Amino acid sequence: MDKAKLQEELKNSMLSKNELKTSVLRMLLSAINYYEIQKGGAGYSATEEDVASVIGSQAKQRRDSIEEYTKANRPELAGKEQMELEILQTYMPKQMSKEEVKKLVVEAISQTGASTIQDMGKVMGALMPKVKGKADGGMVSNLVKQALTS
């Protein structure tokens, strides 16, 4: 998904008067514009990988908010964040299953020669480029910890 497609989606959601989707897409495009400014100023244009990264970070923010609102007993706010998350997920690349990630964890451990939890940084360094945008970083981290401590 690239920025131009998202802008087209925004235009369509505005025409169909879908307020929630319009709001989410505006927020997402704003985050992408901010990312471009951070990366290189006015001349920088976000790649599809950059856009996927921004969508992933926006989705992570929603998951964190849902967790916090649920802890604070605010189901109405958690529900709104959940709806926003569902919209964001339609623009994310297909997510890897836990089993697929486990296979990659095993491969990364054997490639790096890791054997203890102190080697986690090496394993994560080898693994993250393969799963970036396709798997939740927290889940990947937990799977690596489990594999290195068992």
C-alpha cells in the first residue's frame, strides 16, 4: 500500500461519508507526512515499506490504548480504538502466523549460534528484517525469549 492509494481511499471515504474511516485515514496520512519530514524533509517520499512501518506503529498504538482503556474500565474508548485498529489492519500486509514466526526464530537461533538469553539481541537483529511489518514485535520477542530459555 502506498501513500497515493491511501489518499485515494481517503477521498472515497469522504465521498461515502464514512466518518470513522475518514478520521483514521487522515490520522494515518498525517503520521506518514510526519515520517517523511523526519526522514528527509520536503523532498523525501515514503516508500511502501515506510508506509507499512507507519501503519504498523499506528496499529501498535491502538493495541496499547485498548489494553490501557480496558484496564481503566473504559469500554467505550476501548471499542473506538478497536474499530480504528480494524480499519488500520485492512491496510497492513498479511500478518504471519505464530507457527511461521516460530520457524523463523529457530532458523535465526541456528544462524547466529545463540544459546542463552544474553544472545537475544543477535537473534532479534537477524530476525526483525524478515518479519518487519508482518508480525507483532512483542510476539516475536516473546517467542525468542521462550526459545532461548527452554
